Amino acid sequence: MSELTPINFTRGVPANESFPIRDITKAAVAAMLDYGDSLMQYGPSLGFAPLREWLANFYGVQPNEVLASNGSLQIVEFLSTQLIEPGDVVYTESPTYDRTITTLRRHKADIIGIPGGADGPDLDALESALKKRPPKFFYIIPDFQNPSGAMHSRAKRQRLVELADQYNFWLVEDAPYRWLRYRGADEPTLFELARHRVLHMSSFTKIIAPGARLGYMIGSADMLAKVAKIAEDTYISPNYLSHGLAYEWCRRGHLPAQIEMLKKLYAPRLDACLAAIDHYMPDAQATRPDGGFFISVTLPEGVMTTAVRAAAAKRNLNLADGLAFFPNGGGERFLRLPFCALAPAQIDEGIRRLADSVNEARGK
Ligand SMILES: Cc1ncc(COP(=O)(O)O)c(C=O)c1O
């Protein structure tokens, strides 16, 4: 069995073949020749002004309502420095993006995980938590959530912004997968529903490449100025080379075609994943997203992810431990399946091996 080709359902990375290397190279050369002095010099810590103006125009905000950094995770770090005193309450969904949990813990936040379903957080659980201890902010991923693949319903989005007003907390909306909807219609962002309450984050990681290390936050100019001060104290100014090439690439109009290319590449991978689950694991409790990078599976009662991982390893199938996505424990039967970096045939074979592994762990 160990001769089987390895298949990795571990990290949520983009496919190498998605990187727009030719157009980025041309944009980088043009950017350096046209405004290389600005890109080679220190500049304001809010980020390269033309990129911020481009994003401001895209989101319908003012340039001082845009901060561009070196990846969106670093913005979570800066925001945590700004907002969290040790012991402060922060809400996340449960499960949520594990690296955010690590960041919040490093800032000694008291994290309360609000259980999430396929259509967003459990509102009863949220309201009862709010009555006891409202948070400084609620970190939330409404579109094609990492790790579950959940998509928040319109009604839940609306209620979230109402509750944020009522209990006076920030919603930190992290939306890197929003660009990647393979079918169906968008829901409004939390930011569109309540600009005064929401700090909206996104990233070029899933659109251009993680190597660009380029994320951004849209929202209150006051808050962004405070975050920019922390950014300045940390790195003086962000990576202007990366900001410049991304700006030039966007200015040249490559973004819409790149998004279409990504959808064409990834939609069949999502379909392969759903079809293989239906075929090999018809009883599985799986999310069925219309976009993003992830499907998640809740294993049958009594079957633990650790046992399935061990059975999968024998079949050269590598699975991630689900526990790290749950801030307050749980997740023993949770499995995240990132499908974008695998070809459809690998996905089919991977889920066939997964089904065998689940059967072995069940003692069948
Ligand atoms: C929800 C979420 N936020 C942030 C990030 C990190 O993005 P960046 O590469 O821009 O730091 C990821 C990456 O997987 C993610 O899934």
C-alpha cells in the first residue's frame, strides 16, 4: 500500500498552475521602470498610495479607509495589538482559521468560539454568549469559510450587524475566498451592511499568490490610522515592491480574467470532491459550498479524526488534524479537505482512500 502516490489534503494552498507569472513579470518590470524610485524607498505604513487608491475605488471607499500590509494575517496581528488587553474577550467562529487562534492566544485574548453551521454562526449560542460577556471584536469568515466551507446566509449576516450595534463590538470580516464563487450569487459583505461596524480584510494570496504577501483592510479611517502606527513601529513600511507589482497588474486590468481563470481551474475540483464524497462516502456529513478552497466532513459518531488519519497514512493519504480549528476544544470528528491544489483524478483517488480509512477506523 505504501507505494501509492502520496495525496495531501493538508494545507489550503493555491495550485502552482494558478500563478499569473507572465503577467506579473511584465507588470513588475513596468512598475520598476515607471515608478521604481517610490517602490525602492520607504513610504507611508498604510501602504503604496496608488494601490490603496485602486482598492478604494474598487470598494467604494476613501483611500484613508484602506491599509495594505504584508499578508492579511499580519493585519490580524496588528489589530490584536491595537485592540486586545490580556484577558479581553474575542469571539471567533468554532471552527475558525487556526492561525488566527494562535495570534489571538499570543495576545492573551480570552477566545470564545461560537459554534458554526453550514449557513453561519448559531445565533442562539451567540446571543447567550453576548448576554454574559460581549467581545471586543468578533473575527468571522462569512464567505466559504476556512476550515468548514460554510457560507453565511443573508439573514445571519443581517442579524450579526444588528447584534454588533446592540452590544457595541467590531466585526472583523476576513474574506479572502469571496473572490472564488464557482456558482450562485453573492451575499452582501458585512462591510456593505454596516460600514461603521466592520473591518473588512482580504488578500491577494488566493488571487495572485501567497508569495506576494499582500493583504489589506478596509474600514474606519481612525482605526486604520492606529493600526498603521503599529505597522510603522513594526516594519517602518510594508513591502512596496510587492504593492507596486500588484498595483500595476490590477491597473492593467488583469484581475477579472485571473478570477475567471481561477474559477475554471477550481470549479471542476470542487465538483470532483462533491461527486467523490457522494460516490464513496454517501453517508458523510459534508458541507457543500459553492466556492472557496474547502469542504469539511464530520465523521460518523464514534469515529475519531486521529484514528482516520492513522489509517489514511498507511494509504499515503495525508490529512490535517482538525483540533487546531476549535478554540475551546471539540473537533475530534472534524476533517478539512482543501481541494484546490489537487487535480480532479487525485481528488477522486484521495476520497476513495479516505472512505477506506474511515471504514478501517470504524472497524468495518
Ligand atoms: C481566512 C484566512 N485569513 C487569512 C489567511 C492568510 O492570508 P495571507 O496570506 O494574506 O496572510 C488565510 C490563508 O489561508 C485564510 O484562510
